[in-house]
Amino acid sequence: MTADFPDYIDVEYTDGEGEDPSEYPALESKIEKAIDVTRQGLEEYENPAVMWTGGKDSTLTLYFINEVADEFGFEKPTAVFIDHYQHFDEITDFVEHWADEWGIDLVYARNEDVGSYVDENGLGPGDDIPVDALGDHNQHHIRNILEYEDETFPFLLDTYVGNHLLKTVALNDALETHEIDGVISGVRWDEQEARADETFFSPRHDPDTYPPHDRVHPILQFKEADVWDAFWHYVVPEAAAEFPDSGHVPQSGDDLPDGVEWEDVPISPKYVAGFRSLGSEVSTEKTTDEPAWLQNLEDTTERAGRAQDKEDLMERLRDLGYM
């Protein structure tokens, strides 16, 4: 990574400060802002990457990256997929399929120290991992960063130690390995309270916590319903040749235009099945049997299907480098 980072970056770190989605009342204004932030992200950073989870927010972010790269002649950045070993198979299949369709260079961020111990000992989610069975790198994070004192921790993603090792440590190691200076992600103001004060360009420059980099947030201003509107009226019509150019919002899982199959649509099948927010296979539940975009988005909590212990720790986890 360039030694004088971040001196070569010319972005406004206060852009979006004190704002919320109401500052962008129309979908068109949200899209215009997303395009502008994405363009700056691809232009300003020497080696940007996009965080792609296979969820709706990061996939919408990747859509804007594809559009801006094609329009302005930028090289498409690498997509980083954090493999925490507890994904739904449908999500990894979805990501690999659309990476191929869109010509995206996909790399996996994994905590291979943890993964190897799990494989070698035939462990499953919830089984205990001895701290002293891991290498110095992970032990440093457990003992010195997290100040965790127990001798073992459970192999579960949505716990304090599990989330940090399987996601944050894996991500930070990937940032260092690939010398990434700008992380473009699908964080939104309204999704989680800990993200409500984010700005469009957010510095992460403390070398004692993470490899110095910036976070770039093109869709901060989108509400959950806006994300789905953008999919059905922009993303899907461009991806599926038989889909109406004016858009169409399916009223059930069977309501697709003639000639269109779900395999043609860049939306994870878990959303069609009723999941509203995607996490690990063992700690995420669907909220109803209705497709996510038809659920009561205004009066219910988007992340209600997630493990709430981790949700309560979100602010502290973000201080350590979590998205």
C-alpha cells in the first residue's frame, strides 16, 4: 500500500454528515448520489474493492459499480466475499454465478486458521474451539484486542469472538494482502442504528486496528423499500432480457414476466423464500413466507431475523473494523 496514504485521496469525509434518507426524497435523487459517490470511489482510490455478501444492498452497490465503470471507463474493482464457513449454499452459488455473468474478479476472505481447525476436528456450528489451538495472530486478537479470557469460544458467527475472527480479521487480512485502500460497501443509514452516523466517505486510518483504508458508501441514502424499487425498475430489467424495461414488481414468488426465470434475476433466492436480511445459516430465520419486498417494510425491523446478541454488539464490533 502507498506509504503516504491517505494523502493522495481527495474526498470530502464530512459528505453526508448529519443527513438521513429524507434528504434524498426521490429515488432518482438517491440514484444520482449513488452514481456520484461510486464514481469518486473508482476514481480516487488506487486499489478499491467492493464488499459483496450476496445480499440486496451489496448487490445493488455492485450494480452501480458496473454501471459507472462501463460509463466512465474505469476498471471494475475486485469483489471481496467474506467466507465465514456458515453461509447458506444458495448465497455462495448466487455470488459465484453473478460474478461470472458480470465479469467480476471474486476473491474470498477467510480466517483459514479457524477454518483449518474446524475441518481437521470435524466441528460444527456451536462447537467449542480452544483459544490456544489457534495461531499467534488470532490469539492476539482474542486476548489483546477483544480482551476475551475464556479458554474456548463457540464456532458461531453471530457472537463477539466468532464475528470478529471470521469476518473482521478475515476482512482486514484480505485488505492487507490485496493492498486495498478503498472499501466500497452497501451500508445504509436506516438498516442498523450503529450505522446511522456514517458518511459517504469514512476514514479507517488507525494502523493499530486495521490496515489503513477508507470506506465508501454509495447507498447510505437508500431506505429498504428504495433498494427494492431500484432492483425492480433498474437492476433486474438490465439483467434479464425479457423483463419489461419499465419494471415489474412480482406480487408472489411465481409472478415473473413470461420468459423470465429466477436464475435470470440478480436477487438471492433467500429473499424470494421470505428471508428479509441474510446472515449465517445457523442464526438467520425468515420472517414470513412472503418475498422480502412484499413484507411490511415500514413497521417492522429489517434485521429481526438476525441473531440479536450480535446486533446489540454492533457498535463495538464496528470499532474493530466490522462493516
